[in-house]
Amino acid sequence: MASTPLPDHIQPTFVDEILKPIESRISELLDEFCPVNQGTERLNDVKKLVVSYTVLQILTQTFDPNLYVTPRPEDLAHAEAWVENYCRDSSIYSGGEPPQNPGFAGDGKEFYSTLTHILADIVPALNSQALSSRYYGFVTGGVHPVAQAADNVVTALDQNVQVHMPSTHSISTVVEHHALSMLRSLLDLDGFHGKTFTTGATASNIMGLACGREAVISARLPDYAKNTGGVGELGLLAACMAAGVKEVQVLTSKGHSSLYKAASVVGLGRAAVRDLGLADAPWLLDLKAVERELKREDVANIIVVSAGEVNTGHFGTTGETMKELRQLADRYKAWIHVDGAFGIFARALPKTERFAKLFERTAGLELADSIAADGHKLLNVPYDNGIFFCSSPEVMSHVFQNPNAAYLAPVALTSRSGTTTDIQSPLHVGLENSRRFRALPVYALLVHLGRDNMGEMLARMVDLARRIAAFIRDSDKYDLLPDETADIECTHIIVLFKAKNPDLNEALVGKINETRRMYEVGGLMLKKIWRL
């Protein structure tokens, strides 16, 4: 089994020739950023980075993503065999069958050989989810070129964005603060002063339930116990006993699977998640059922609104029901969390009549206590990127702070306008201590596009989904769901459909994906149906 040779135009020798005209510039940059010249070894390190980036860019630009979305089975098998056997013996490169001797060899591979192995053996076995316009799996976004460029800077400089020390250490926390502030403004969520980047909406949902758990139990603690702290200090069992709470529930409608994972992680348990959707529209919260649960004695509640249910794309509330939900939450000391992984971005669409029904569905989400979102979906920044907003920075700090570390204290930021804002060190308000500079691609995208162009980018995605929905609605072979009279103006990103022929419907996803020219995933809701 031999490694497939790279085309001549992307052989390392060619790349090396490309680099020669800019080697002097690389040296200048090294002198600029490294006052003490670190010599040839450092220059070679930079050269290797440029080689890697250049080769990958050439490979990407010469690959037609519209031909095939997923790899051939033989490419997958080839890559798996080579990856497994490189781990056994890294002295092999190409030619013959992979050896079967176990163990991880200690001699390693030369730089270009390693890079060529990645490009020749692994890349053909990867899908083109970020490149192809025909990849419809898992609500996956692409990567905007300016976000990709910024992400290359993130990798090259490898900032650890954990401690806010802008005067002496790094500007990265200031960039993160302003990237989140711009996002908050884009989504009309100005009341959310707690904010951070996460690995994705799953992590943000974990944070939302953790903050909700802290708030709903602390609200029930007697005064003497409040001084000792809530769940973050006492622990879940001790805090519940002090508060007289026997159970913490999560009330939702068609909650995403990550919500059940989050409930498990924060100690509430998957069984704590109660599905309270309406019988004839299960994505909508049944407010009467919610109030019945809120009235239960000795039970604290976190309400989770699905802002973009993953199967239908529909929203769990409207502006009016969010107002009612807020009143109920205040009356019964509940916390409202919004799972807005992709749906929250409907709030950033251009303010035109064609999106009026989406604005109605996302109105009132600003009344929530916390919101989760994914950047690596509709925002089109690289994986992994999630966003978490919270109306109470104090609750975030109670849950996520690192105690007994004076050098990690927040530093006041004074802007050029003279406004002073406390920027909390990110490790005090999130799950991670060590963190990738996820903010930079988002910052670059927002600075580059601005509010209006961001709205237009999102509008193009919605328009595409609606064109697909209209095609299916008018087809004599497919049914648009959840019913044949589905309103196209309610379509956001998800398009739900099924084949009229039951036998075809059973095999539809497999038949589509076997072509490798498009990729979609199936779902189950009420009946066997598929979604784009």
C-alpha cells in the first residue's frame, strides 16, 4: 500500500522555490519581533510554518468541493491503515504493505515527509464540510476567509487567553472583551454583562445550567447560609439541604441532546430534564405545564428555551410567551436559559418584512438569564467556537472563579474615551483556565463585515434554506414538514421533509449520501423524516 504521490505543483521542492523570494522578508520579521536574533534554527521554524500553510492553501484552492463532499471508501480505508501503522512504525513512508510490528517508533519522520503523509494520506479521507456548498450535516458552518486568516495568527502566536494583564502581558483579553461586546450588540442583548467564549454550545449549555443551579438554590437559602456562599462553595448536596430543595428540574421543549449531557455534568442528572412541549407542536413550551411544575414545593427549576430546535429549526417561544415566561420565572425564582446555538442569529438578520416571523419567534430572548450560542455554525468562524452570555456576572464568578490566587485578580481597563470597565480574567468566568484565542477570528469577522454585511451574510443562508423549502413544497415527490401548509416565511435554517414514497423515504438519506455529491443527516420526529 503506497502513499499517493502529490501532484508536482505541490511537491515540497516547488513550495521551497515559492519561499525563496520572501525569505529575506521573513528574516526582517524575525528581527522585528525577536530583538535577539535566534539564528538559522528559528528561521527554519518560521519557514516550515510558511511551507505548511502554503501547501495546504494550494491543495485547498486546487480542490473542487462541488465534485465530492465526502471521501471515497477506499480513501478512508487507506488513511486508517496508514495512520494505524505510522503509530506502529514511523520509519515507513511509502511502498509495500504497512508492517505489523507493534509499538511507537522513536526515530520520527523528516518534516516534509510528515507533511506529505498528511496531505497524501489523510487529507483525501476528510470531508469538505467547510468548503462545499452541498454539505448539510449537523448545522455546520463554513469558514469566512478573514476568520481563517485570523485563526492562522492564533495558531502561529499560540496565545493563552486566561489572565487579564493588558499593560504588561497581552492585549488578547481586551480583544476578547470587545469581540463579545460587538456580538452582544449585533444580537441586541445589551443587558448581558457576563460574557465569554467557550468550545461550543454544549459547553455554553453546561455553563447555563451551572449558573442556573447556583441562582435557583441560592435564592432559597436562608440569610445565615447566604453568607457562606451557594453551590459553588457548599456543594450541591449541602446547598440543597440548607435551602430545603429536594429536586432541581430542567423544563424544556424538544431540548437538544447536549442539554441532557449538561444536566448530567452539573449533577442534576439527565432524568431532571422534563419535556413540556405542546402535544400538537412539541417544539413550543406549554406554559401551563411549566407553571404546574414551578408551583411544586421543595423543587427548584431551570427553564430552557430552545431557540432553534435541531430537527425542525422552530423556536420554543415567541415574544409574548417570553414575557409570560419571565413573569413566571420571577414569581417562582426560576432561571431562564436559552439554547440558541444557531437560532439566536435570526436576531441579526436585516430588519425587513421578509424576516418578520423570525423576529417574532426570537423576540423576548433578551429577557432570559443566560444564552448559549455557537460561533462555528452561522457565524462562520473555525472550530471550536462557542459563546455564552449571562445577565449576572456575579453568578458566573461564583460558579467559575479560581480562589486564592491574587495574581489572577481583574484589572480595570481605561479606554481612550476615559471609560473604565472591569474586564474579568477569563479563567474566572468560564470552564477553562488555559484557553485558545478563539476571540480573534470573531473579532476579525465583525470588524471586516460590520453590522450590515453580517446581516446580509446571514440573510443569504436563510434565503437558500427557503429556496430549498419552496422546491420541496412544490415537488410531487416530497412533503415539506411539519405539515404540507408549512409557511416558508417561518423557515430559518433547517428544512424538514420526507419522501412521499415510504420505501424511498426509508432509504433516502443513504441514497443521497452514497453519491458523495451531497451530505445530509436524518432525524426522527413524529414519523421518519429527513432534514437539510
